Amino acid sequence: MSRTAIEFILKAGVIWVTLLITSILGAMSLGLGGEPVADDGPLRGDQAFLIVNGLHALVLSAIAVRANLAGWKLGVLLGVTLFLAQSFLLVIEALYFAGSVNAPMKELRDGSVLTLMGAIGVVLVASLFWRRARATDHSELRISRLVLPVAAVAILYVFSYFTAGYFIAWAVPEVRAYYGEGIEIELVPLLAFQVFRGALWALLALALVRSMRGGAVLTAIIVGAAFSVLASAQLLYPNPFMPWAVRLPHLIEVGISNFLFGAIAALILRRSA
């Protein structure tokens, strides 16, 4: 087994344990876990807990192994990536649609707190255990060179979002019924909101691209996998507010569209980063 493979496995294991511990501590501090959630989907809650955090650990480890950062800088990169992709960018969308689907605000808040605690745990672990930085080979950051690529990636996200949403998720009757057939959704404000989200995704992709060494294709695959897994894996959890018949189409939709978007975004931004 190569040194890189061993490093990847060790980092994934450490990050996985960190996410498990912070999730348990966070749930205890918030008083969660007292009421069992009925199984809904292919996994029980305990199975989803192990698998989802394991998937998150794998993609974060892939970033860590290829990063040209170390210590607290690497920790901040991993922590910010985790919090933005798994929580913030999804929660603001849930809040946007709150009027249409009666989003459970307490659960959104608790989920954000748990993710934030996990992100802080990852920052601390990376700061303690990964202190050796690798040389970087990219040029000095020039904001003027990034305006058009970042704008292009934001528009790409909007195209990806609506295309996958319409042809994958919206094609399922249960999804349309869950969102009230979209009667209360206004297209122009939604379009503007998704441009904003697309810009945030683009900036996150830029941060990852500039912080990773290696070939363009491998970087694109890692960024795509990170965006896909972190944004969709939690849909595997049993959820009393969103049935599996709705979560599964969203899992497929987000998993595919975010991977393709992330990979293409990385290739676009790498030229200017």
C-alpha cells in the first residue's frame, strides 16, 4: 500500500471519529435523541449516523491529502467546506422555501449547530495532527482575473440546479405534491436567490482549487465529490418532515448535479486561480 493511501486512510479515520464524537456531544448538549425517529428509507438512524459521517470523512480526507496547506489553515479549509456545503448553503435554501413546505425551524437550527461543532472539531484535529505544509505551485491571487470565472461558475450552478431539479426531482409526483405543485414559488426571486447561492458555491470551489496540488482532473473529481457528498448524504437519515419518497429524488438530483457542477467549476477556476 502506498504512502498516500495510508495517509488517506488514517486521515479519514481521524476525521470520522471526530465527527462522530462531536455529533454525540452536540446532541447531548442540545437534548436530542430522546424521541426515536421511525425508520423511513433504506437505513436506520444509527446506520445513517455511521455511514453519513464516514462519507463526509472520506471527502474531507481526500481534500486534506491533496492540500498544500497544513495546521490551522488546513483545518479552516476543511471546517469551512464542511459547514458551508453540509449546512449553510442548504439551510438558507430551506429557509427560502419555508413558506411552501413548513420547514421545521428547530431541526434546521439544531442541525446547523451540530455541523458547526463538527467543523470546529475538524479544525482542531487538523491543527494538531497535520502540521507539515506542502509547497504551492499556483500564482498570486488576482481578483480582476477571477470576476468572470466566478460569475460563469455561478451561472453554471443556476443552470445545473434548475436542469437537475426539473428533469430529476420535479418529475416525481411526490416531490411536486410536497412543494404544493410549486404554486407559491415565484421564478424571478428564486432565480436571483440561486445566483447568490451559486456565487457562494463558486467561491468555495475557488478556495479548494487554490488549496490543492496535483492534476486538474483529480482536483475536479475531489471537488465534485465533496460538493455532491456533503450536500446530499444527510438525506439518508430517517426524517419525519421529508419522506423517503421525496428525499430519494433529491438525493439523486443533488448527488449528480453537484458532482458535475463541482467538477466543471474546478476545471474553470483552475485556469484563473
